[in-house]
Amino acid sequence: MHELSMAQNIIEIVERHVPRESAADVAAIRLRIGELSGIVPESLDFCFSALVRETALAEARLEIERIPIRARCIDCLAEFGVEESRFLCPSCSGGALEILSGRDLHVVDIELHERIEKDS
Amino acid sequence: MSVITIERKVLEKNEEFARRNREMLQARGILALNLVSSPGAGKTSLLERTLAMLKEEIRISVIEGDLQTDLDAQRVARFGVPVVQIVTHGGCHLEARLVRDALEQLDLETVDILVIENVGNLVCPANYDLGEAMKIVLLSTTEGDDKPLKYPEMVRNASVLLINKIDLVPYLNCDPAVLRRNALQINPSLKVFETSCTTDAGIREWCHWLKKEASAARK
């Protein structure tokens, strides 16, 4: 259930960066979420929708880019994708790895609808 | 369409609180441990055995995280050590800000080791830095030897693995050597102990190591 707390944090970040009067123009919030972050995107989406219902952000949607886990072997410097929790170098079987990507948990940017000025 | 570039960590606020906690603890030479496990793996029992063995030699304070109750805090308080309870009211993990609030209730000048017992959960606490020096992950033999593979982020972030309930191995379909191998495959630098809070197996070794770490943190 930590997706609920994540969704809350995301909304706070949006509120800090988008002026209150533009909140209703937010079309999309782009996120980068690594496979190692333990976040279930469907669950995050569900929590986000529940929190923004009947708020200015009600129309905003989450666009989630999943980042696969990549690592570099500290011994032989081979770079590879980590699948099924096999944190072992496929070249030399070394276990000392540097994680290159997959921990990400970032708000990348926010897309706003251009406001169409209406004649009164 | 217009785009506002953000590039911020979702948990930046938590990380800021964690950084301040860590500074505060390190400045006083306190060894802060974030104790994590599934519900029922034996975090509180381990803490009880550790307090029984070390409390005369080392000043230990405890922060207890719990979903609903202060039952664990009551168990710890019987040992006469300072304990602060955080009830998360259903929240599945502790956050750095809650720990900061708890720290304000402790006299940090009289603490050598601070144990933060997290809420029983191996998923969410992996994301939330509390400002600890290290995460201690407890896996019990009843959970199966493939458990580390299911929670790789927690195993990667931990410094120590305690394989608990080791006395039950004769009755279980769990090979502690396989469990250890699975964990070390994910995190080769993991320090591993095998413990039982019923027979006290391994508790002496664990406490001995803890004492050494605490004196290293004081320097």
C-alpha cells in the first residue's frame, strides 16, 4: 500500500510546480519508475485516481515509463540487464555489481493543456 | 501543449528528513539500525534476546513501528530501556519524518545503539530511508529459502541478514544454505547470521558483532 503514499508525494510535487489556477490544465504527469523500486504501476494509478477525484487534478493522468534493471560487473566491467533477480555477472559470474538503472522513482515532467481563451 | 520539466525524486522530502536524521545520529556516534522483516519473522523476539544480552554493557534505545498497537513497545519496555512507539494507523512503513518526531522524545546523549523496528513488511520499507546506518533484514526459516529472490531490493539495501528460527529447520522444507546462497547472489557483501530466539543459537555471535559495530560508530 505504499503506492498511496507515493501518489500523495507526486501530487505534492505537482502542486509545488504548477500554479493553483493551472492545476485543471494538467493533462499528464510523466514518471520514471525502476523495476527495483517495488512500485506496482497499476496500484499507483489506482491510488492516484482515488486521491485526485473531485479535485482540480481530476483530469490528470499518470504516464509511467518502466526502467529495467541494468548493472555493471565491478570485476570485468561487463554491462548487462538483470532478470529474475539474478544479480550475477553473465560473463565472469562475479557478484559484485554496480546498479546502473532500475532504482528510479522520479517525476520527469508535467504536460499542460494550452488554455483556449474563451470570449465572454 | 506545454511541458514543465520537474526531474525530482518522488521521495525527495523523505530523503531530506532522512539526511537530517543521519547527521544528528552520526554526530552523536549512535549506531542506528533499521530492523525489517515480514510480519512474524521475529523482530521483537530478536530485540528481546539482544536486550537481555547487551543492556548492561551498551545503552540501547528503541523506536517501535506498529500498524495498530503498542504491544511490541510494552515487550521492549520490560527490559527497562527507553522506547518510543510510532503507531502508523495502517501505514505500511515508517517514514523519516515520523522517526524525527520519535527522536525528539529520546535523550540522544545517552544512546549507543538505536534500534528502529520497522512495520512488518519487506516491500515498502526498502524505499524509505530513515537515516539509519544500516538495514538489518530478518528472514525466518518458515518463510522458505527462496524468500530473498522475492524481495531483491530489500536484500540489496541491507547490510546484515539474520536467518531466524534456525531451530525449526529439522521440521521444515527450508535449506538455510540455499537461503544464504540466494541472498548472497543478490548482495555479496551481506553479513549473515543464523539465529534462534528460542534456543539462543547465534545470538551471542550477533551481539558480539553488534558491540564491535557500536564501538566503531562511536569513533
